[in-house]
Amino acid sequence: MKWFKRVALPDILLALGGVFLISLGAAFNNRAGLGNDSIGILYDGLRASMNWTTDQLGMASNIVNASLTVVLFILARKYISIGTLIYFLPYGLFTDINVALYDMIPYHDAFWVRCILCIAGNLLLYVGVSMYVTVDIGVDPFTGTVLYLRDVTGKEYRIVKIVFDVCLVLIGFFLGGKLGVVTVVASVAAGPIIQFLTGRMQRIYFKDKIATVQQESQVKGGKEDGYTS
């Protein structure tokens, strides 16, 4: 089954690193108070509707990710894999760690520091998404939901993704999530930046993997030559 597909340890570690950076960006956006990305605003909206503090953002993200994963398990099990679990299982913990990390930064309440941390957080979030996509060991619960909706509606993935993101923003906002400049900028800049970073990372990562495979093949070939000679 796809769930139990063997995954190399470097792929798992790179995916986990990507998830950590994604949660870092979401946590920094939330704590800076300048707006959330389309997914972060849903976490923030659930947190606000439950009257939880920002320190409980990780719990809100766990509920959202777990709920989407259950829905996918029922309706589109083919989109759940080891990559899905690697994404959502540690996400809440990573978010709590990064919220605490933000609060440890000196002068984090100053406006100019908040702006810098937002920029840094979003860039790291995009790097994290690119890392997760590069290893290609599965999709996160949100992407899996978009793929399922694409299958059901028969529409292009790009169109379904845009409508889905707009719905996330609206739901998050009406639940009490913070809508701001980050939300607008992320909706425009995220796609092109992630596409650019993913292309670069794939060329570097798979170049190294191909080189490793070639070296192993040469070593194996050398051993076989030595054995038959």
C-alpha cells in the first residue's frame, strides 16, 4: 500500500525540517499580528473562536490538520501517505515551539521588529514548503483536500486551489482570525517564490541523489568485475 511505501531517512529528515519551517512561518505571522497566510488564518480563527491564547495555536492547528486527515481517510484515502503523517503529527508541537521562540526574541513587540520577523518567517515558510515538496513523499492534508475537490469537480487544480484558499481566508476571518497585509502579500507572492525555490532545490537534491546512485553502481560494478575475473 502507498501508506507503507519505503521512504529514505534523508527524505524524512528533509520533510520534517520543511514542516518545522512552515510552522515557524505560521507562528511568526500569528504573533507579529500583521496578518496570516491562507492556512494560518484558519488556525488563528479556530483559536480565536475557542478563546484560546496565542500559546495554544499549536492545538488549533492539530485539530484542523487531524480533521482534514480524517475526512481524506474517509473520502479519498489514496491521498494519505507517510508524507501526510509526517506533516500533521509534529506540526502542532513545532508551532508551540516556534511561538515560544518568537517570544524569546528581544524587542519582538516593536513594530519594526515585527515587520522583520514577518518577512523572515514568510521566507522560511516558503523554503519549508519547497523542502517538503522536493522530497515528494506525499501531500499535506490541505493539498490532499484540494486534490480530492479537483477530482470531484473536474476543474483544473489551479482554479480549485484559488477557490479553496479564498474559502480558508473567509472562514478563518469570520471565526476571528487576523487578516492583514501578510494575507494579501502571501496570496500574491507565495506561489511564484515557492515554485522558484522548489525548482532550485530539486535540481540540487536530486543531483546529489543521482550522483550517489551512480557511485553505488560503480562500486557494485567494480565488486562484480572483481568477483568474475
